[in-house]
Amino acid sequence: MGNIVNSINDQIQKFKDRKLNISCYEESKLKEILLDIGYYRLGFYCYYYYDKNKNEFDQNIKISDIVNLYYLDIDLKYLLLKYINRIEINFRTKLIYYVSMKYKDNPYWYVDENIMSEEYVKDFKEKIYTEKFKTENLALKKHHEKPTSGDYAPCWKVFEYLTFGSIITIFNNIKDEEVRQRVCDKYNIKHLNKFNLLLNSVRLIRNICAHSGVLFDYSLPKSVSTIPQINFNKGDRNSLDTSIKIIGFFIENISVNRYQDFQDEIKDFFETRKKDTVLASVIKDRIKYLD
């Protein structure tokens, strides 16, 4: 898009100059789309069909193909985020329960240097558990209004206001490996390193879904380890399909019924969109969904 503001008419002309077929929409509808999605955002989905060497779009590609890809991406984010939220809540709950059962007399274990790494506790106190954090979150505000509240609230109150990434960081900074392994065992994974890699894969997808990133061609920065419970397509361990399978793995270990729902929704999502030959190629070659 460059650094110059372009009018809607200029944006449409740029599409024409780059030989994109826009005849599938009336001009009024095209303007509506550009004012809704935005020329810059739509550009994230244009590049898949754009030949940089020729400085023009691929032949036989219509702007409706780009819009359809955009909505595939958006709809898939909504679908995955619903199940990722379930994973996040489940992991938070298990972390609170099993660590708190280990340290029954210490509901503030997350700031105890005997339990947590010293560096983490220092960082948490200085950067997370601030006055702003305590006053902006209702349950914590009410807790600290009591004269006997102490410096910190119990973990089950505090953790509700922490991000998925922060919860994972807490887990990784618990000194007692045995208690971390106990949480890990609840998801049928025997090795903590593998568990962390899988869980962080879910976190990365969650951030893309929640912060409007482009999802369809996402590739994990590091290949996940092979585990018997996940059947990766053709040995692929980086693509978005890999991440979808990881999400399914966690859901299956939370609820067999929800896992079946997840499987059905994913299959229906892709099978419906495969009817569009242009999207079918994205699903196969970029997302690498082959089921």
C-alpha cells in the first residue's frame, strides 16, 4: 500500500492496473468491501495470488477469490478460538488445583520464592501485580479493599485475569518438576519438554486468532515432536493443519464429546469450502489439511 493515502477510487484503479478481475462485483459493492475490510488488510490475502516479478495478479483470479480467502481465514479463527478458550480454561484450572493441593496452606504460592524461581517472582511483583492490575480487575479490587487482605490474592482469583501466556510462564517457573509433571500427565504426555512445545503451539495460534493476524498460511517456528497420539499428515509438523491437530489432541484429553464436536466442525468447515476450487488449493497447499 505504501505510505500515501489512496482514495477508494484509487485503490480500485490499482487493482485494475495490476490486472485483477474485479468484474464479479458492482462498483458500489466493491467500495463497500474496501470500506469494510480495508485495502491494506485485504492486501495480506492478495499476495498469495500476486506475481511480484510481473507486478500483476495471477490469471483467472478474481477479487472475489481474495475476499473468499479472507473470510475463510476469519471464520477459521472464530472456530479455533472457541476450542482454544476451552483448552486455556482447562489448563488454568488444572494448574491451580494440582499446585494448590501440593501447597495446601499457601494460596499465594505463585509469589513464594521457595516454590517459584526467584527471578520470576521478582518480575511478577514488579511488572504484573501492580496497583493498576489490582484496581482494574473487580475481584482483586474487592479482595484488597478488605483490611486483612494482605499483599496478594489467592491464586484462583489472580489467575483469572492473567493471559494464557502468563499462565504458561507460571507453570514453567515452578521449581518442583514433579508437580509440573502431574499437570502434564493429565494430558497424557510423559515429557515436559514435549508438553511445553505443544502448549506453546496452541498459545501462538490463540494470539493470531485474537489479534487479527493472518492464519491460513501459518507455520510453526519450530517443528513439534512426534507423539503417538497425533497422526500428522505426511509427517508434516509445522503447518496450520499441524496446529489444528494439536488443538484436537488437547480437546480430546479434556472431553471426548467435545473432541467429536471439534472433529465434525473442522471437517464440515473444510469440506464446504473445498467446493470452491481456488480455496481447495489453499486448503491443500497452504493449510495442508488433507483429511
